[in-house]
Amino acid sequence: MSDTYSPGRFSFLPVVTKNLLIINTLCYFAMVVAKGTFGFDMNDFFGLHYFRSSHFYPFQFLTYMFMHGNFEHLFFNMFALWMFGSVIENYWGSRRFLFYYLITGIGAAMTHYLVVSVQFGPDVALLKNCIDTVSPENLQALLQQHQFALNARSGEIWMRFTDFQNQLPMLAMQPDNVCLQESIREFLTDYLDYYVSLPNIVGASGSIYGLLLAFGVLFPNDRIYLYFLLPIRAKWFVVIFGLVELASGVLGTSDGVAHFAHLGGMLFGLLLIWMWRRQERQPSYRYEDDFSFAGRGRRAKTDDEFSAEQAAERRKMDEILEKISRSGYEHLTKEEKDFLFRSSHKNTRW
């Protein structure tokens, strides 16, 4: 089989890839309608907030990957899902593919918020210190070390910030004024919640980068056409994109993209593939191909069972090849095409 990959290679969509495309698209248009008709921001409710925020809910680790900021964001994620997801799902099977997609998405979110925790830590500590002890010294340290993330679009908190600034000279003259301290404490408490609520990630990009990593590992020498023009082998495509995301994350670009989340999706994907390959290379037994969510149902096979299965697969391959020679490829069933596809890539390695 040729080592050149192109999206037109497939005439069907596997079930999980197809349903992910449908769900993501429906969620996007539901978001547009809800915001335009009812003024309800689904991205704010279902997008993933920082765990210290009052807007955070645990279910957001799952729902955030089905929300998107705009149509362009949705389109490019779904295009990549169709392009890489179809191939990988046919190779792995639907259950393992879905598990991988969800775990890399959750892993991307966890990686992003590990980075956010490090970045926010000093500022959160300063604000908490001021809330616990409202004093001119603590407030002075806060003003020197923290840049208030406010502008005219910040709503009520922006207007209250002006009052807060006016109260600071008064506190310097009356440091024991309890009412003044309470007013400042209330503002800083509300501002802290506003500040930690600013990070809100949406989109399937973490899972998409996980799929990109999987494609590069499973089919390293297949060619991907960069910008539909420049052919590049999948393994180098993955390396280049990984380095770009790492550089963007370290340099702190202000493009509004969660670059470390993309890296997290790739990292968790690499760990999953490594674990699965390690299990499958155990010398005394082989594992079933299908993956169980609960970690059960992966029945260990003896060497005799494995050899018998390999013989059965060879017989099935001979039957399919004979059918192709008699009737042509187009007369194969979907099951036979899937079997032929998986067998053709079975020995591909990085």
C-alpha cells in the first residue's frame, strides 16, 4: 500500500468520528442561538474555568472540549478530526479511539491549569494576604507587584475599582477604620474571584493535538500535505507542531491560545500509546485489541490462542484477496474493508 495519505482515501466515516463531528457542530450552533436569543453564554457555563473560580464545575473538564469560540475555531478542529480521526479510529477501533480522544482532552485541560496555577500563584497569594489583613503596607505591595486585569468591559468590577483607588489614601490616614477595611476587603474578594475566572478554555484542540501525535506514531512515514501543497512525513509534522507550541507557550504569546493545553494533549496521547504498546509486548501473553473503559474485559491470551488467532487472520486475508481478484475491491463489505485496512498498517512503527 502507498505511504501517501490524503483525506479522499476514505469513502466513509467511522461511528465515533462521525458523532463527534455532529455533536461539536450542534453545540456550536446551540451556543450561537442561546447567546443571540436568550443572552445565555454557553461557553461561560460549559467552558473550563480555573478551579478557584466560582464559575468552575467539575463537568467542565469534559464539556469544554465540545464548545468553540467562533466558526473558524470549530471548522479547523473538525477538519483535523475528520482528517486524522477517521484513520485512527479504523486502525484502533471505536472504543479505544473514543477513550483516547476523551483522555487526551482531559489531559490537555489538566496540563493547562497546572501552568495557570503556577502563573497565578504569586498574584493569588498577594490578594489573599490583603484580604486577610487589610493594611496600607499590604495594599502597597499589591499595587507594586500586581497589575489589575481590568478595563471598561469589565463591568461593575471596573467601576468599583475607582472607589477602591479613592479609599487607599483614606486608609493610610485611618488604618484602624473598620468600615473602610471591610469595604476594601469586599472589593478585593470579588476582584479575586473575577481574576481567577478570567481563564476559560473551550475547544477540542487538546484532543486534536493528541490525534495528531497518534497519527505520527502509528503512521510515521505517511505524507501530510502542509497547506495542501507541501508534502511532509507525519513524524516530522508532529515534531514541528510540538516545537511551535512549546515555543509559543514559553514565550507567552498574547494570541489567546492555550498552547500548553495542546502540548498536554500530545503528552497524554504519547503516554497512553506507550502504555498500550508496553502491555501488548508482554512475552507471555497478548491483549485483546478492543479497549475497555473500566480496564476490564482485556482478556489475556496464551501463546497457543494467539497463534491460532494469527492463523485465522491469515486465512481471512486470503479469502478477502481472493474475493478482490474475482469481484473487485468495491464488492467488499464494510467489515472486510476495515479488516484489510487495519492489517495493512499492522506493522507500522515509529
